Amino acid sequence: MPNFRRLSAEEVAAMRARRRGSVDLSEYSDFIRALDIGEGGEVVLGENEQKRTVKRRLTRAARQLSKDVRYRRSEGNTIRFEVRSPTSN
């Protein structure tokens, strides 16, 4: 039989904080903030970085700034993207 336990509000808040991660997105946000809708950007990955991770962080930073990013085909350790308004598809 499993054991059930009620969690306090503090424990729930700590779970949420861990789930969101403690990654500092300020560098990503600063870069996205400097770009206007319709402009693009390019990111060259560092040695231990993965495209998927950097794209996710760029997307999160853009959403926090009420922007969207559309990724363009790129090769190697480069990510290219276009900044868009959140309503454009």
C-alpha cells in the first residue's frame, strides 16, 4: 500500500521552482530584446552546448518578451532564427 502525505505550500513552491530550472536567461533575453520584429539572429554554440537546449532557452526568453522566434535551417554548431510577433504564423 502506498504512503500518502500532504505537502505544504512551501514544498509545492520549491517543487515549482526546481521544475522551472535555475537557468539564467538574461543573456538570451538581452539579445532577443535588442532585436526588432522581422530581424534575425545567429548563435554559435560553445563546445558543450546542444542545439536543442539553446533553442529552448531562446524560445523561453522570447516568450517572456512577448515575441516569438522561428528557426531557420542551419548547419554545424550554428543556430539561425527570425524574431516574429507572437501572432504571426
